[in-house]
Amino acid sequence: MPFVHLHTHSEYSLLDGHAKIDRLLDRAHELDMPALALTDHGVMFGAVEFYKAATKPDAKRTRVDRGPIKPIVGCEIYFTPESRAKRGVKPALYHLLLLAKNETGYRNLMRMVSSAGTDGFYYKPQVDEALLREHSEGLIATSACMSGVVSKSIEIGSPEEARRWAELYASIFPEGDFYLEIQHQGITTDNGVRQAEITAAIADLGREMGLPLVATNDIHYVQQSEAIAQDMLVCIQTGKVLDSTERMRFSSDQFFMKSAEEMAAALPEYPEALVATVEIAERCELELEFDRIILPVFEVPKGKSEDEHLREECLAGLRERYGDPLPPEVLERLDTELAVIAEKGLAAYFLIVAEFVGWAKEHGIGVGPGRGSAAGSIISYSLGITDLDPLENGLLFERFLNPERTEMPDIDIDFDDERRGDVIDHVREIYGDDRVAQVVTFSTMKARAAVRDAGRVLGYPFGVPDKVAKQIQEGPEATIAGSLKANTELRAEYEAGGDTTRILDAALALEGTVRGEGVHAAAVVICRDPLCEYTPTKFDTKGGAVITQYEGTVVADLGLLKMDFLGLRTLTVIAKAAEAVRDGLGIELDMSKIPMDDADTFALLQRADTDGVFQLESTGMKRVLRDLKPTCFADIVAVVALFRPGPMDSIPDFVARKHGRAQISYYDDRLKPILEETYGAIVYQEQAMRIAMTMGGFSAAKADKLRKGMGKKIMEIVDALEPEFMTGAAERGYDKRIAERVWADMRKFGEYAFNKSHAAAYAKVSYQTAYLKAHWPLHYMAAVLTSYTGRTDDIVRYIAACKRAGIQVLSPDVNSSGKHFTVVGDAIRFGLAGIRNVGEGMVDAVVAARRDGGPFASLHDFLARVDLVNTAINKKTVEALIKAGAFDTTGYTRRQLMGFLDEGLLEASVNRQRDEANGQESLFGDDDVDHGFTEHVPDPTGVEWDERMKLSFEKDMLGIYVSGHPLADIAELIESARSLSLGDQDSFRDGTSGWFAGIVASVDKRSTKQGQLMATFVLEDTDASMEAVLFPNVYDKVRDDVVVDAIVRLKAKIEVSDRGRKLIVLEVEPLVDGEFVAPPKVLTITASADALSNGTSAKLKAILEQYPGRDEIRVVVQGPEKARTLRMPEGVDASAAGLHAAIKALLGADAVREV
């Protein structure tokens, strides 16, 4: 008997469904089922992916060779008997299954799910009767599973309620489109009702009401054996462990994709319900349309077409760029590009982007000079979308768009990170809230995360799965299977059985499963019509913004305009630096018009003074800059393109070519214009394209095809084009051997060659930041520091960089600080908002009082003038200002100021201001009002906390040391004691060992599973800080040396993982009397009690006294029943020559051991 599964949950029923879409379809094929439905809980995340996988199977993703299977798109919605707008009480929700019969039903389903996921969302996406009636056309409904209201009513003994709900549903949908759903997984409900009893009652109800039955199995996993994996997902969702008795769980393992025979055996009394599944499947006919372009409508002047208006706008922009009349090559390039855009109907696309980019610039929002291949378009340049001349920089339009390209081109824009949201809000205002949304993204369980999740739900302490996870390879492509193959130690542990086997077997079942949803960091979709006509929408998980339910690739496949609005922190830095230069020096900067051959900028780059310079500040990049000594913008572009794994290996050759130490060859002089800027090396994809066009006679479109084949390593495309290239080269008179060499080099370097459009655009941002730092280093570094507010490690690093450059960073000051880091004279002043417990409202009040009345003379003056009544200023706030050093310029010590607070100065000041605000002042002054405030201001005493306490308080408030550093007096000793600086940790590689020196900032001790003590601590040097780990075998030896504020030198191995960087400590040397010394060793002497008798112990003591030192002596005395360990009060030099020999001569060869 044929059968179709109409109730199916995939992994997109998040942490509830385990089944992957391709595996569901593969299994349906194996079971010879003609169709399959997808009905995830409350959402349609996987609908289009399911449709495409069913209608056009991808052989790379399927496990079986299968043809198309009819996809039925549906959703198991959450139905509420109340209004979906009701709030305040957790709603009663019941399941209801909906299937799209046709396109009308599909669109209604999207509208309904969208409304439920936005205005109807409360605990769950809710659908009420009104919404169901509004969008019922084209849908088939079933009463769903045991959680449907019909089943629930029967379960609680209310058959009349079941009838009432069945009647309601039947009245909503056209006759024949509502079914009573029955299942059998052998369930007994919590109140003792068997599923079979409910099924029988539903069948009786159907006969009485003339409603058809349909059989389903509520699939949550593909195979019966995967029930345990699905149960683990539920545990992850609910935060429980598998062994917990009080948790949500499925009460059987029958929720898998059963065969038609298994379904018939499960429901033998209801053959008509099985037949109905095929009938429903036959009634469902849905065709989705792809590869079209649905652009929003852009309003153009009356009587003009979009193409005509675009041309006018381009010509106006080009005249501003190149002058009037326009050069012939500019017009020729414009006409070429406009022809392609007109043919593809993309004029509105460019006009839309130009509008919001122009709006952003008009409103002072930083916009990047370009990103990706869009910088190769002269139309983009003319409209101000990009700010890089494609002709001057040799950028190709065809790398961005050509006549053979079918998909929508990408124009991705970088905006000032702090104001990116303003641009999105503007787009919403222009096109409508219901037509603009951000895009959902899904996170999957990567190998390491799957191991940790599996270990937790299996009930293991964190350390057990964490140890296994650390043996898994790193990176997004890493897999458990690949790690078992590559890591022999892990494979041995796995094959030995035990905890590792159990954890990895569980993790293998979870690996790759969708774990959660989020909002794509940049993607925004702009639609011509309400979005729910093309994609369901919902609130994001934080409830703040409306997002699509289809991910970015699906949105693009449907033809919608999807763009990346990226937030780039560097643009915020540039904007703030330019603003500071304008406000402080009166210089108005237009960063798009700075000279690109500035001598000071190139001098800065040549000496690698690039801390804070975009893309050019890593240790490795500084080394390249010092070697290369760039002299033109093209050098910076090349460095940006080459400094990546793969092409990085060719940097020494590139440097040698520039400085004449290696021969420069252009293959043939006709290729010199293409390769000259990179000294004969093929660095960019555009160079490979232009060589193919010049030498091989390729069209631009064909050259782009070659570029794509090389870049994506699709060698069948590359190899197919080789004969044509050779023929074209011969026709153009190129030597065959040279042509073969060029092709071989392009084939070799093509996969590493970089997109020059992107490299050049980002190199321009690098140049702009270098230009600002070269000319206004104080203003620029203040902006850099401000951009890292709240990120202590980065602040420490950049303050250290400022000090190296001779720029002083001063403590915050109530008399000169603003909110953020600002330039004060020849120094940078810490901002008040960077102090712990100090809010921006407080800072505004301080600045306002200072502006109105001038500098504050004392704490008393400050508390008298700053508004304490209407601002959230309390004792903690003022304490924070004092401890951070914000009152140092008043002449009072921090200790004395804290004393004033302890005497009640703040409370008295608040009382006085409150009394004044209430008009409680005497006509003759304040004498009649006792608010406790005194006008007398004591003189400074000069008595301060000791330096260590002062700096400790300062660090508590600022997160860093500013006015001093505990290591300042021994900075030279620290420098000479280390081989690696923590300030260079971005370049640290996993497994590297070295010596480090610094102060212990914090220590956290904990026990291992075996009960041994270990510790983690933070080591801080003058440049940065880093977490370090002491495992028990090391910690036991050095526990007295690694304490807070201890200054130590340590040898450590660097561990770089997906959880960050750590130092695995191997040795520790404390600072003793101005030098780092190795910790005392332990000399262990073992002897029997008898051996130490008859004067032998006295002889041993005499030997030890001959070798005094600081190493510990332990004597293990072995008795008849047990051994005793004695610790000698004297010290010894355990490594002294002759000591070991003397002890062995006295007590035997095995008597002594040194650790």
C-alpha cells in the first residue's frame, strides 16, 4: 500500500528535530515514496532548501542516487484559542498542521507564519482563529499530533470540546481540506490515557462528523536508532542531562521515517487514513520560481526611465570626478557598463544603492571606499558608491558583472560601525518596514562544540569532554572523523573504549546539526512588495528586529535584493579622528581627497610605525613593511593582497624584485603594462584576466570564467580553456614556450591570486589611517583607543604602543577629560566614561558644570557645582573618580579625598542641593538650614596610599594601569628576561614555546577530577596580558611563587584554540633580590630505618651541611609497615658536584633523587 509522510520535522525544528533534509529525502527514495512534506514547528526555515533538494537533488549531498521527489511545503503551527495579541499570561498553545496545496496556499502560509512570528509572538509564534481564517485559502489542515487541541480534549475526557474544535477547524477550511490526524507510537499520556484510545475516539468523531482521517508519524529523526540523538538535542535545549528523571522527553523511539508497511502495521484498523496521505500529496502542486530579479521600485523623474535616469546621474558624477568634457576612455567604459546593466534590468539596483550611500555621506556617516568587485565599476565610482578610480587602478568591470553572469551582482558597503543601524533605519523609512529586514543565519554544531555538548548531556564534568575536545582539529571545516584519522592518540583512546568512546559516539550523532538561529552580521534584504510574499519573517531571538526566515543564499535565489551593510570599526576611527582634528585644530578634512603620494605617510609605513593602522599592524605585516619599504599606493595594495596563507610565501621574492635583488620578467613586453606594478609577479585575479584577454584573445566574460575556475579550483573549466588560450596566443604572435609558461604560472598562482578591486579598496582605508597617524598621531590614536572602549586587552596594547611612540596617555581628569579619549596638549587624556561605575549621564553633568563655571578647585567645589540631584551620582561613582585619579590635578591625594567621602561630604552636598532646589534657604544665608555641608575646604596633606595600593585601585576602576605600572621600575629587567612579549600575542602560533615575564594579576585555583590542585592566572607585562594555566604537576612545585602581585618569569608553551590563546606554564622563576631565580628543587633521600641507625643519620647530616643552599631536603624513612617523610629545616644545593656521590656511597645507588 503506497504511503506519504505528511508530518515531518527536520533539524530546523531547532533542538527538537534531528533529521537533515537530504537524509529525509534519501530515505523517502529508499522507501519508494513519491512525495514528502516538511512541517517544522512554527517556522519555515528549511522550506526552500527542502523544495530545491527534492526537485533537483545535488549528488554531492545525497547518499543515494535519487531522482526528484514531490516536495510538500507545510508548517506545524502553534494555535491559540485566545487572541494572539493577548499578553500577561502564558498562552495555551496547541499544534495544528498546515500544508500548501498551491502557490496561493504557500503565500498564505508565509503570511500566517510571518504574522505569528512578529506581532503574534509571545513565548511561541501564535496563530489565532482570525489569522487562520484570513489566510486559509490554498491550505490543507490536519488536527496534528497528541498536542493538537482535538487530541488534548479527548485525553482530558472532553469529547464535546473535541467536537467543537473539529467543527471550528472544518468551518475555516473549504470542504475536504480539513483532516483528523491519527498516529501510533505507543504513547501513554501522563494521566494514563493510551494513544490507541485517543486514536479510536478521533476515528469515531470523524465518522460522526463526516471528516476524513489521515495517518502520520510525526517524524523527528530518520532512523529508529537515532532516537537517542534526538533525545540529546532535547537535553541541550532544556539544559538537562540524559539520566535526569524529571525532564521533557519523547516516551518512545517510534518517531522515525517508517515504511508504508510499518505504518500499515502501526494503524491496521485505519487503511483509509493511509490512502489519504497519497490523495493529499496528489492534491498538492507547488512550483517555486528562481533565478529572477525582483528589485524595489526606485522613483525617477517623470518622463524618464530608470536607465535614462541612471545615465544622467552617472554623467553628472563623472564630470565631478574627471572634469568636462569627459575623456573618451571614460565615456567608452561607461557605455560598456550601462549596456550590460540595461540588458539585465539592474538600473534600479545602482540607483537604490547610490541613494542610501549618498544619504549616509550627507549625514556624516563614514562610508568605505569600496568592497569586493564592485570597485571595478565606473558606474559605482560615478555615483559615489565607491571611491576608487577603476581606470587608474586597472580594475575590471567584468570581475563584477558580465553578460554571461546570471546571478545578481554584489554591492556590499562598509559603514561607520556606530552608525550602520542609522542607514538601515533610513532604508526602512524609504521602502517601508514590511519590505526591509535583516537576514537569519543558522549555527551548526561544529566538531569541538558537539563533543562538549555531548559530554554535558551525558553527565560528565566539564573537564572530561573538554580534554577530548582539545584533541579535535581546529577550524570550521574540522570534523570528528577527520580528527580520529589524523590524531593517533585520540584514535587509540577511542578504540580503547570508555569515556572517550562514549562521548565521541554521542558527538558524532550531533555534529553538523543546526543548533540555533541568529541575525546575519551584515545582510539586509530590500523588497518591492511586503517581504512575507516571498519569505516568511519573524522577530530575531532577542525580539528587537524583524528578520527573514530564509537564509541569505535562499533569499538571493528567490531574486530578492540582498546586500551586506557591514559595520567597519576603522571607519568609526577615521570619522572620530577627523572630527577631533576639525574641533581641536580647525582643519577640515575630506578623506576622499587626501594626496596619495604623501611623503610623511610613506615614511611611517617604511619604518612600520603602524600600530592602529588598518590591516598593517600585525608583527608579521610590520616585518614585511620594513623589508618592502613601500613607495607608492600600488605597493600597499600588493601587500594587502599577498599577506595571506599561500601567497605569503611569495612575499620575499616580491620584495627582492622591488629592490632589484631578483630579476623582473614580464614574459613578453606586451604584458608589461599588466605586470609592471607588481614587478612582474601575478598577484591579482584581474591580472590573470587581462593576460587571458591580451595574450589569449579571450573576451572579458570568458576571462572571468577562467578566473572563477582558477579561484574555485574547478580544473575542468581551466583545462577546457587551455587550447583556446594557446591558439589565441599563437594567433597574436606569442612564442609557444612563453605562452605555456604563462599558462602554467596562471594555473599555479590563480588559486591564490586576490581580487584587486577588494585589495585596492581596503588598501585605501589602510592608507587613510596611516595618513591620519602620520600627520595627527595624537588625534588618531585617541580615536583608536576610544574605538576599543570596554576591551581592556586592546586598550593596554594601544597605550603601550603610544608610550613606545613617545605619546603620553594621562589618567582621567574632571578638569579636562570628555567622555572618551581626547587630545590635551601633547598628550591623550583618558575619558571619564571609561571609568567603572561612571555613566554617560554623569559625564554630561560634569562637562556642563565645568563649561559653566570653569575648572574644579577641589572635591568640595565639584560636589557643590555638579548636579547631584538630577543625575545618578552616588558614593560609588565619586569613589570611582577618585580611585581612577580624576581629581589628581586639584592637588589633593586620592587617600585624602576618600577620607572626605568617609566623613559624609557627598551626603551633605546632596542635602544642600536638594534644599536649595526646594527653596529652603534663609533670607540671611544658609545658617538656619542644617544640611551638614561646610564651606571650609581643608588644605592638601600630601599623604597618599603606597604606590602598589594606589595602582591597584586605579586598575580596578580603569581596567588598566595609567598613571604608573608596577613593572615600570624594572622594565629593563622584564625586557631582558623574556623572549616573547605579550603585546605580540596576535602573532603567536600554536605550540610555540618561549620565556615571558610580568606580574600576576589574578589567580584562580580549582581541583581536577582526581582531586589535584591546578590554577589559571593572568600574567601581565608592560604591553598586554594573557591567561596562563598551571597543571597540577607544575602547580604543586610553584604554588608559593604564583600569587597575586608576584613578579615572575615563566617558560610556557602557547596554546591557540577556538577558545582563544593561553600559556601552558612549564617553569616559573620568582623575582628574588632583583633577579629571577629558578624555584628551589627538592632533594629526596630514601633509606630504611635500619640504614639510618648506628650513626649513619649523623653522617648524612654532616654531608648535607657541606653543601648549603636553598633547595628543600626530604628524607623518606621506610619502616616495616609504612614510610614516613621528614622535611629537614636546612637547605641544600641539590645540584652541587659531589653531593649525590657522597649520599650514594653512604646509603646506596638508589638513595637519592633530585626534582
